[in-house]
Amino acid sequence: MDNTSCRICPRNCRADRASARGFCQSGTEPKLARAALHLWEEPCISGSRGSGTVFFSGCSLRCVFCQNDKISRGNYGKTVSVSRLREIYQELIDLGAHNINLVNPTHWAEPVLQSLEDRLPVPVVYNTGGYEEVSTLRRFEGRVQIYLPDMKYADASLAARLSAAPDYPEKAKAAIEEMVRQTGPYELDDDGLLLRGTIIRHLILPGHLENTRQVLDWVDQTFLPGEVLFSLMSQYTPCGDLSAFPELQRRLTREEYDACASYLAQTGIEDGFFQELSSAEEEYIPPFDCQGV
């Protein structure tokens, strides 16, 4: 990465990262907000002992409804060196982590790549909002065993309104196809833990069910059974200043939830997860307090 002309993500803002003036407002050394075992990912990621989650501060997407607003838009966290980042991975493994789960690592690609030069004894999870450059992802081939991308939008106008990213659908689709190319069909061990593969996540947004239907259609039409896992999420909780987005100032209704469940059942998507409506609680948002950093 050229720190004076950053093109690591689709924003292509060519910022001087040494001055932290890019869209993500991030410098050259990674900033973390939390590193701890996490039991609230999909069962094949969390397992019985937890996923070793490393939450990175800053974001190249910065959605208006982000539940991690404190770190994604507020940039709260502590700056660490690459060597400290590697130590954090080992500390989580020593605690029993089934994997090392890099949450929103995109804008820190260069130091993260350096931290993964030596292969870890557990799978590495690249947990992302889906807004990726294929050229950046290709640098992670062989260093990441599991991709966990969002497919937030199939509707470009909605992506523009909520994430200032009208190119999100085309970028995310290309990125996810690259992820699946790298990992191949998903593989589970005898305990149901994911060894390698791609889980595509989609968060249902209140008032935007057509967007969800379009995402489901794309996944259904793009991937074969047994190729990817799909996670339909109902945990949306209003966070931050949503005064300009009245439809997002509430949680999903039972009717919306049931409508999405019914549509999913009509597709050919068979492998994956569908959250219960009760998952929409603030208690599921981790405390960003620099634990483990």
C-alpha cells in the first residue's frame, strides 16, 4: 500500500494515510477497540469456546445505522504495533479461541497482512461489510481461511442513501465471488466448526424488504448448494442519529420478519442461518472498552 495515495478500498480516495485524512480517517498503524472471545457469531464460528474477535476502529463504509458507531464512525480505540497485533492473536488462541476473527480489517490491510505472514494454528476469519476491492482481497489469498462478508445492498440507490456508496452492489458482488474462489466450498469439522469457506450475511432493514428479496435472489442465482453458507440477520437495532431516516428509527416488525422468512423458504438457499427476532437487543452489541488490547 502506498501510504501517500491510498486505494485499498473502493473509495479510492488516494489519501495520505500518514496524515489520517482518508474517508476512513485512519492512519498507518492499526487501531483496535476490543479483542476478546465472542459467542454471538454464527454457531460454526463461535462454537463452544468463542471466536477470537479483534475489532478494528474506523471504517471505509460508515453506514448511517451502524451498531458499532462508537468505533466505526467515532474511531474510538487504541493504536497498536504489528507485533502487538500478532501477540493479541496468540493471547486469544491461548484463551481457547476457535479462530481469529478480524472484524472490519479492510482499511488496515497492510499491517494485517504483515501480522499474518506466519500461519496461525487456527482459521483466520475476514469479517467485513462487503465493500472491498478484489485486488486487495487477492493479497489475502492463503492467509485467510474463512470470509464473513455482508451483502448489505442489492439496491444501488439505497446504498447511496445509507452508506454513500452507490457502487456497493457491484463491488460487493465481485468481492464475494472472489472470496468464494479463494476458499472454495465451505468445510465443517466433526464438531460443526467452519474450517474454511464463505458465509454471506445480510441484515434485514425495516421498511426495505425489497432490498432483502433482491439480495436473496442474487445469492440463490449465483451459488450452488453446498458452495456458501448464508446468514439472514434480524438483529437490527436503531443506533446513532437517524433523524433523517425515519424508517430506520424502529426495529423489524413480526410481519416483516415473517415475510423475509417466507421469501427465503421459496429460494434454493438451504445452508445457513436465520436469526430469531429476539436477537434485536442492544445487549448483543459488544462493549468497546479496549479489553484485550
